[in-house]
Amino acid sequence: MSIGTPKQPANAPITEAARRDPVDPGLKRWQIRFPKALRTPLGIVGAGILVLWLIAAIFAPLLAPFDALAQNFPRLSAPNGENLLGTDTLGRDVLSRILVAARTTLPAAVFVVICSALLGSVLGAIAGYFGRAVDEIIMRIADLVFAFPTIILAMVIAAALGPGLKNAIIAILLVSWPSYARVTRSLVMTARGSEYVIAGRLLGFSAGRSLAREIAPNVISPVVVLATLDVGSAILTMAGLSFLSLGAVPPTPDWGAMISEGVSQFAAWWIAFFPGLCILTIVMAFNFIGDSLRDTLDPHTAQEVGETTS
């Protein structure tokens, strides 16, 4: 089965606008609406929480009152004037460990989402543009990944690779890219028959240029919205793997590992409560920003969601 670009009539008309600039106006729409998304109530709240966490992560060594690994305090001390969030089972300061863990968790989650978005978008664009055998191969692999619950498949892959933050990132990447591939494929299949794409091909544009210059603007908005929402999911999955000792290796501070430690200490509620609260706030921040981006960049989708939930 041969592979080729979609055929178009040789005498397909090219409008004057397409002849002057065959680039889809989606990119300009993105540039105008993106700043507005961060000025909505949800966007402001989400961005505010995210900025606070970024400051905490960047300046964690300065903000942490004590060494996150030092066992200098009584075990299982309740929150007090010296240890504001208490101590854990080894006498380590919980607040210091939470701040240091943010330096690992946030960059790792953002990194894995960026890699998943890039990999999935590229594969989805290739499948949607060329179709036929390429489409079948890529999407059948994606369907195979979709056949399993994300967290279960990530656990299996992480267990096979062994404990460690790097292996956890690889596991999450391998189970996350199909979502981007499916979204991108659908958008590319719709956009490839548009007038500006046909005009570009008739003007001699290569497949790579058509994808990057003409079709990509249609894909940016949905992919960015999905990626923003996916950061929260990545943090939850990473915490889940660490909870099962498949993530960051001790004594590296990690929110999921701290929750796992606190589960067996019912009386010392602060060990699990405060890391869980951190995960809740950061996931909410990314969800608020993602919802704001969706409502601003794709008002029709937001209206449909509102009608469905009402």
C-alpha cells in the first residue's frame, strides 16, 4: 500500500488571500487570545498559584528552614513553632522536604508533558497528513496503549524499568503520547483539505512545510490546552508511582513517597496531609489555567461543555 499526500484537483482555485499568504489565520488568533486567557478569573487564580509554586521551587534552598535530609529533630513531632509542618518518622522537617520536592516534581512533570506533546503531535500529524499505512500503524499502536488504564500501564512499565525518577518519566511518556496523537491526527485530517493547505501544495510547498507552516496553527491551541491539563495528571501519576516506591529513590524528597510514609502513621496526620494538599493545589492551578485557555481559545467547545453540564 503506497503512501502519499492527499490528492487534490489540479485546477483547484486559489483565492487572492491564499495566494498572498497561504498561512492559516489560526496562529494570529492564538497570539491574540492567549494573553486574554490568563486574564480571566480562572486564569488569574491558576496563574497566581502556579507562580507561588514556581517561586517556592526555584528558591527552595533559601526558603527551606532546615536541611531536607537532616534527621535533627524528634520523630513524629506535631506542627509547632520550630517545625511549622511537623516532622516525619525519621525526624526530618516536613516543610523543608515539601519545598525541596517541588524542585523535582514540577520540572519532571512539565518535561514529561512537553515530550509527550511533541512526540504525540508529530506522530499524529504524520498519520493524519499521509494516511493509509502510516496512519494504520501509528493509530493501532495508540489504540493498544489506550486499551489499558494509564496508571496501571505506567506502573507495569516503571516496575519493569526499575525504581527511579528517570524511569518514572519514561513510563509516563510512553502512556501519555497517544492522547496528543489522536487529537492532532483529527485536526490535521480536517485541515489538510482547507483552501490554504491546497493553495500551499499547488504553490509547491513540501509536506513538511505544509505541516509546519499551514497546519500547525490549527493544532497549537488544542494541544496546548491538553498539555496544560495533562501536567496535573502527570503530577498525580508521578506521585502514584512514588507512592508505590516506583518513582524517586529515597532519601530524595518526593510528595508521593511522603504520602506513602504517612499512610501508616494515622496519628501523625501531617506527614501525608500537607504533601497531599500541595498536590491538590498545583493540580488545581494547572486545571484552572487549562480551562481558561480552552474557554478563550475555543469558545464553541466551552459552550458545548456548559450545555452538557447544565
